[in-house]
Amino acid sequence: MLPISVYQTITKAGGMQTATSMHLYFDADLTAFRTTFRMDGQSKILNPIAPAKGSNTLSPYIQLGAR
């Protein structure tokens, strides 16, 4: 398993935003809450990884097939 330090995250401008709505569930006398926190990230690894044993190079990420 790769250490967490190989992935870089960036918090987007605006920080955490919250909103409430008493109208959504008015008939049930409830209030809805929403919190949004936007961030982006990318790998710090630019090249394939060569394992200690074996000759095939590895990628830190995989692509899943469609279901």
C-alpha cells in the first residue's frame, strides 16, 4: 500500500458552506441541513512504479470496468 503522502489535495476557495431549508419538509415540521466542502487532488507519482521483485511496472491507480 502506498503512503498517503503520494497524493496532494487542495482546498478550493470559499471553505465550508452550509445552508438550511425549513420549506423542504414543512409539512413534517422538520429542517433540512446541507454542508458543502469543495476540494481537488492529484497524484504526486508521475511515472510507473517498478516493484522490488518482478519486471512488470505497476500503476498506483486502476480503471474499473463499466457495470
